[in-house]
Amino acid sequence: MADTTESTSETPTPENARNSVVGLRVNIDQVAKRADDLAKRVDAEFTQHPGLRGAVHAVALAARQAEAISRTLGRFWNLHRLPVIFVALALTVLAGWTYEQFFHISKLSIALPDQDAVFLHKGLARHRRVEFREVPSSGSRERADMVTNGRVDLAFVQGGIPVPQHLPRLEAAGKERVLFFLRDGLAVSEIRRVLTSIPDQGSHSVAIDFLKIWELEDKVEFVHEWDSLLDDEKYRLPEQLDAVFVVKDPTDEKALRVVRRLHEEGFPLIAPQLGVRQSRLTYLKPFEIPVGHLNFEPPLPAQPLATYAVTTFLIAREGLTPRQLAAATHLVDSTRDTLSEQGFELTVTEAGEVLSGIDAFLGILITIGVGFLALMGVDAIAYRKRFNELNSIISLISMYQSTSDVLGESPETVARNVRYLSVCADLLGLIDVLTGYYAQENSSLLYNNLLTIIPERCNSLKLNIQLKILHANIVLPLTESTSTTEAPPAAESAEESSPPN
């Protein structure tokens, strides 16, 4: 049989031989040439054996098909490469997901209120996987516009400021309260001049909503000088001022000083009554200021005072990932400042996030494994037809060689049957080599059971043929059934159809 392998070494020294063992590969061109030569020999020597000739030509055709496959296997987008490509892409995506979930630190820009909502700043320091960059702003309306225009990712906006409905938002329990100061002896319906904060910002917007419910929006003039009253102790209230309306954190020291000053100048703090119409303003929550909450002596207020807490909304721009939105929601959690309360160990929430990430990671790995095995199965199905053809040829060769006995036959019959058996052994050797070639070119076929069955059948059948050939040297008396004519084996004469191509 012609040499069917090629070596990477040309010098046949023992050292080079040991180093080049891993470089030995089946040369399919030599296998195809050997199959064609064997087919020509059978056509010339065994003209009376159509079954054997059909088997030889079937093996030669399989060798030429394998030669064509060897050229297509070099293409990048070949079926047998899909499992490897899939695994490479899947592992790349998995690595990116793992980095995003466990290592990547997101950076979000956030517009925060001024010092009247200092408590909201504390939440920014509690996140390890998200960094927040504070962006200065002058008021809630500006912050709402910054989120709408995409200039910042997040913003705290006081209730009363119009926000586009499509933006994600979360309600935060703020500390701003409605503080309404009315001049002594004046009724709400007589208000004509009101001092408030920055135009079109939180306090001013809420004041407008209140005045609309009181049906005074067209009768009132606003004076936007709250900041001057807050920061300048020498500031004098405008003449003909009827009321002061702001939404502020009353626990701020400057705000407490202003509350006392307004009380001393004849502007006591009163309850801004809305009645049932309060339900129109969804950002308001009823709140009661207890006696002496704002000042001890004299007690301010002197009686429990009903007012409203104004909700602060955390709004986010469109396009934030679920992970970024989840991190943003923690900004409105209650803040704990002590070391004993914060601790250094994982909290229940953090542990849950870690376990959820591990569960998702394992689920992705299992999915990748199942997908890889499925693609390998699809690849094996593409080769199963060729393996079944080779397996069928082995069955035909087994039937042919079983009728070629060498014991108790005439010398002429023994010589003919030995040649016949040697051709069968050569065919089995070629089939074994073709099977090994497919496994060499596509390693995923190692998971195919036929890749094991075919070589085992070839080896056992070749061993049987070799034993028959060895028996040719044993001389036995001729039996009565021995014929001097060289008729083809019974199985061959009965074979009408050629093996599958």
C-alpha cells in the first residue's frame, strides 16, 4: 500500500522521528490515489466479481469526496468551525458581562439641590460600583431641563416642577416643608404681595399651585427676595408685603433664624389650608409641625400646625441601563452614618446581588455548554451519512470475504481466494484511514460513536482475513463439493446491487 502519511521531518534519525510524531498527518491525496489504483486492479483481475468491484469503486468515491471536503474545511465559515466560533463569541460576551457586573465602575452625572437639601448628598458616598459626578445647578426647573436635554444622567427635582412623563422617576422622602407666613390680621383672600424664592423654581412653582386653588393667581405680585432675607441680617422686608411662601427645610439654621425674625415682625407661621383640593397636587403629603418644633421660647408654633411635606423626585434620563437605574434608586435610601451601623461585612442586599450574579454566571456557562454540544451534534449529523456509507461497505466486505475459504480447496481456488481476501483487507485499511482523516480534520467528530465503531469493525474483520490467509498454507484433502471451475462466491453471484455511494 502506498504511503498515506507525510512527516514534518526529512532526516530519518530517531531524535527527529520522536520530535515529528505529532506532525504526522493523513495525506488524503495519497489515499485517493491508492483507492483509484486498487479500483483499476480489481477491474482488471476480478471481472467476474461485480460486488467487490462495486465496493472498491464506492471506497474510491468516498476518498475523492473526502478530498473535496479537505478543501472546504479550510474555509473560516465552515460548519465544523461553528462550535469553536460560538464558544469564542460566547466567552467574549461572558467576559464582558462579568466585567460589567462585578468590576466595571459606572460614572453618572447628577444635578443636586443646594444646601437646603444637604441630606441628599450623603447617599453619593455609599456606592462602590458607581461614581457620581455632581453638576451645579440653580434650581429644580434647571435640573429638570438638564435631564430632559441629556446634559446630566440624574437629578433631584422638587415636586411642582413639570417633568416629561416618559422619564423614569422615583419618589424620595425629602425634608422640604411648605412654610407660609401671613401678616397679622390679614386673611388669605386679601393677599396681594408675596415674598418667595427664585422665579420659576420650586418654591415659586408650588406657590403658584396654591394660589390657583385659592383663586388668587391673577391678583398676587411676587417678590423674589428670599435669598436676601436668608443671607442678610440687615435685609428689610418690602413695604406692603402680605405673606411669605417658601418650600424649605425648616431644620436649617438660617431658615430657623428667618422663622423667628418673621414672627417678631408680625408674620406668624400659619397652616396653608387646601382642603379636599390637596389631592390635585400629588407631590404634597400632609405633615404636622409639633409645638415648639421651630423655637423653644417663645414656642413656635404655639399650637400643632398642619402643613405639607413636598416630595422630591429623582428623575433619570432615557437610555440608562437597568444596573445604573438600580444604583440610582439607592440614592433615596435612608442614610446611616455610624461605623457600627454601616459595618464592613456584606449587607443582605449586597449579598443578594452577589448571589444573583453568581447564579446568572453559572446559568450562562450552562447555556454556553449546551449550545456548544448542540452545535457539535449538528456538525456530527452532517458526517453521519458518510460514516453510515462506510459502515455499509464494511458489512458488504464482511459478506464477500466469508465465502472465500482456503481450507480444503484446490490450489487454484486457494490462490484466487487469497488475492480476493487481500483486496478486501486493503479496502478495510482504506476505510479505516478515511475515518481517521475525518477525525483529523474535524476534532468534534471524536464525540461521534461511529468514529469508534468503524475502526473496531475494520480491525476485527482484517484480523479474520489475515487468519484465513495464514490457513492457506494448511493442506487438507479436497472435499466432494470442491469444484475445479473458478466460479465466483455465492454471495457475489447473488449480489445485484452495488454498495451505497
